[in-house]
Amino acid sequence: MTGPAHPSLREIAARGIPFALIARDGATVELLTGDVVDVELLGDIPLLDEAGTPREVLALVPYRQVRERGFECHDDDAPLRCLIVGERLAIPRDEALAQLPAAAIPLESPGFDISDDEYADIVRRVITDEIGRGEGANFVIRRDFTAGVPTDAATAALTWFRALLEHERGAYWTFAVVTPGHVAVGASPEAHVSARDGVVTMNPISGTFRHPDGGATRETLTEFLESTKETEELFMVVDEELKMMSAVCSDGGRITGPHLKEMSRLTHTEYVLRGRSRLDPREILRETMFAPTVTGSPMQNACTVIARHEQTPRGYYSGVAALFTPREAQPGDAADTQSGAGEPTHDLDAPILIRTAYLQGGRLRVPVGATLVRHSDPFGEVGETHGKAAGVLGAIGAVPRDAGSEPVVAESEPVVAAIAADAVDEDAPAAEPRRLADDPAISALLSSRNARLAEFWLNPQGTGEAGPFAGRTALVVDAEDRFTTMLAHQLRHLGLHVEIAPWNEVTDEQIDDAELVVSGPGPGDPRDPRNPRMRRMREVVARRRATHRPLLAVCLSHQILADSLGVELAPLAAPHQGLQKTVDVFGTPASIGFYNTFTARVSPGTTEVGGAEVAADAAGDVYALRGAGFASVQGHLESILSRDGMTTLERLVAHALTPSPAR
């Protein structure tokens, strides 16, 4: 606010005007005011006024919107809330600080909604019953820190926003959104998705390093970066977000990084994914609901697992704050070749709603979650939720920053320790932040991670027009794992024209008419006869084999194919979720990423079964099969973990498409 004609921030709050404060560039605070409209679907977000003129809209998108994609959730009726921006002002950061209240706001009866022991039990069940039974690679289960707040909501929002502006660093967005009956204040480290001038960017962040007393050092950070769990956790969420990128971007998406996201109390590791798209930004948002870093993978089953193990609805946690800004037409803008629509009218900037405090009806809620993988330690994950809650509470000034302050949660010692460890002298001048990412040893350690990854996703990608299978067609059958979008992109890069059909929509006619059918991966137990998805995928494989038409079967479908050949299916002793292995694929070593809990298993030394050639390890676990008109692979050749994915995929497709006397 630059002159006396404009009301102060406190005056706006006192009037009850809906408003949002956003700090993105470190120098200014954006003040948005306007009217609030709640809508049902993302496509209903009112980006145009009655005259068809583009307007700016800030939307708070709740987790329940996953229903738009047919995914399961506890439905709490949290509204898809839109602030239609009537006025926008840019306020210098220092001027905004001078207008914001600074007095600490006390909390009443603070604590977690479920105990540490209960949460640890949930972690154990997810590892055993979900990851251990093939339901997915990783899942994020949340718990809530709650407290009473004896202050009016708008004052609390301004106070907490000031604290974040002063004391937090490294956030993508620092924000406060105040609308009737609801307040959200946070410092999100993670941009979920943005779309600017046709370039889509996603920013998967995973792995949480909580700074020890005295701050992070090269030694303590090195120990974190060398953790197998933390490294694999990040790789898995990159794979999951590349699935989304491949669904909305014509060029599939390219990854850069890894980088460090250094905040005041926590450090994360991250990659950046970029691709090109002309889809409507609301459709981009819909196709990328929601980040695997706060849900899990594969996405659809992750939502089901969350519904099984979380006791209450999520509200806005793991949703996004989506700012739609009208864009000016660019030279060369044309019709959208992906959707048939005109050039998008808006750019999109959408951080994930994490590291956020919510205030409703006088109650504070700080949801926090841990990513559970096969290596997870239950009480280690408990500690991660404490660290994240303490980070938010300390950052907003809701708990004392002085090291000698009284604990706020007498019943939970880990929370007390976490909050005390975050303590700093509130009146001390801010020290110049140290960037550990600039340390040569840390930089080299980060860069070394990419040696494990597929160059295909690290390098610029061609169109595939001159690929080895140019002019040929393929139908990919999706069994509820959107790895199929990455697989389809790779097949297009090899020259194939590709369509994707969900397992419950694909017709027998499509299966019969396709030149090549790629029967895809999916979660669950392939032996389960009651599962309709398993039954349909068995029909897909059987139908193609009966007609001797070209078939490539991947992961789950590989297991189904093996079973049809009389090969035993069995659970692995330890799930291969996000595991990279070098295996022999018909005489050629291949570094491949695996996401499987079950395996096809033959007697050691077996090289042929049911007329198919077998590629298996010394224990008899089958990695690939090939026969007349078909080939299969247990691993995910499309994964970033598959360094030899493209060459192996080309070999298997070439075999499946090679005419044989049996046809």
C-alpha cells in the first residue's frame, strides 16, 4: 500500500473483507481483495466474467476434489473456494511488516489428535498390509496438531503471516487467505504445478532433514543425503509426478536437479520437471491432483489407502492454493492441439497446501504427514510428524521461540523436544543464511544421484517421428497405475501412435483391432479372483494370446501372462518398491527400476515354459518372457530408475511385432 487513499491491512481485516496476502519474490507482499464464490468442480472456477473477459482468481482446492477423478476420500464438504480478485496491490515487504501485529497469540489445550503409539501402529499396518501386499510403493498418512485460539481469526492470520514473513526462509509461497468462516496461513516449500506461457513446471520435494541444535552442517546433511530411504523416497515421487507430466505435456517432461530446499528449520531435496502444454490450466490442475509427496503412489490406490487408515477428512491439507492470472496473447498462439480448445487465457501458479495452519471456529489445526515406504521405522515417522508440526508452530510464532520457554504439550515429550530444538531468540538479529547447497562436497553428493537415473528423462527429447516403429499403432490398457502415461510417451518416442484406455472402459473390439496391445501395470494381488480389475486384465492378456496378435505385458500384466503359462506367482520376501536392479534380459544386462510385491517364479535354471523363453535370476524370479507374438517385463522400463529402459523397451516391442508362423 503506497498512499493514504488505501486502507491498512488491519483496517481491511477489521471490515471483514475477504482477502489474501501472498509473498513470492522476497521483496513485496501481494494483497488481493474481492468476492468469494464456492464452486463444485475445477472446471467451474470462474476465470471469465459475464462479458467473457479474463479475471484473476485465487482458488483454495480441498483434497476432496480427488472425487473428480473417481478417487476415494472421506468427504467433509470442504468448499472449492474462489476469491475473485477485484483489487490487487503490491506492498513493499518492510511496509507490510510495519502494518502487521506482532504480539504472540497463546494456544489452548494443544496436542495431536492421535497419540504417538497409535500413529506408529498405523505406520506398521501400512507397511505390512498395504506396501507388503502390493497396494503401492509409498503412502502419506497424516495426523493433526490442534489447539484452541482465543483471538479473532483475522488478527490471528495477520499475526501468523508476519511471523512467517520475518522468520521463515526458503518458502515457495508465504500466504494468508482469510474468507468467511475459514483462515489458512502457511509457508509452502513446494510448487505443485505452474503453467506459464505454455510451459508446465512441477516441483517434487521429498525427504525431510530436521536441523539439529546449532544448525545444519556438512556432516549432518551428508548423513541425510546418503540415506537409502530418503533417496528412494525422492525417486519414487519424481516417477509419480512424471506420470502426471506425461499426461498433460506433449513432450512428456524433463527433470533437472536434484537441489536442496533449505528452510529455517528443515531442509528437503527436490527435482524440477518441465514440459510444454496448451491445456486449460484448470484441466492441468485436475490431471495433476494431487502431489504424491502428500498422498503416495500409485495415486488412485494411494487415495484408497488414505481413506482406510486416516480417521478424519483432510480438509485442505494436500490440496493446493491455485492462482489463475490472465495472460496476454503471445505471438504464434494457436489452437490447442491436445484438447481442441483455444489458447489458454490464464497462467497458473499452485503451491501445495502443506506447512499450513488452519483456523476455523476458534480451533487451530496443523496437519502433518510422513511418507511411508518399505524402509520406514514407525517411531522415526512419528518423529518426522513432530518435526514438521514444530516447524510450522515455531515459524508462525504459535509456540515460544525462546529456548527457556515452558513446553506447550506436557503429555508428549517428542513434541516438547521438537519445539525446544526449534527455539531461537526472537529479538536477535537474523543471521545471514548459510547455503549448504553451495558447499562443493554437498553439491557433488547431490549430483551423484543422477548417475542412477535414465538419461531419457534427464535430456531433451525428440518427437519420435523418425523412431524405429514410425507409422505403427499401439493401445495401452491402464490398470490403475499412470505409469502408462510415461510408457505411452516412450512408445511415441519410438514412433508409435498410442492411445490409452482404462481397464474398465476398454472394449473387446479395441483389444482385437489394435496392432500392438500393451497390457499395463497396476496395484494389488494378481492372484485375487474376486478383483474385477484382475479379471479384466486376465481377459485382455488371454484375448490377445488367443489371436496371436502382438502383446507386451508390463509388471502386473507380466505376472498375469506368466500365470497363464503355468508359472507360479508368489509374494516377495521384501517388496521391490522403487528398487533398482541390473538383471539379465535375454542375454543383455539391463538396469531397471522395479515396483513389485509379487513375482512370477520358476525352478532355478529354467529357460523355457509353456512355449515361452524365460529370463530369470538364480532364485527363479522371472524378469521377462517372450514367445510367438508376445513379450513381457516385470520391471518398469518407463521409470527414471530404468537406465536401460528405452533400449530394453525397443527390443521387447520389436519382438512382439515380429511376424511368426503361429499368426
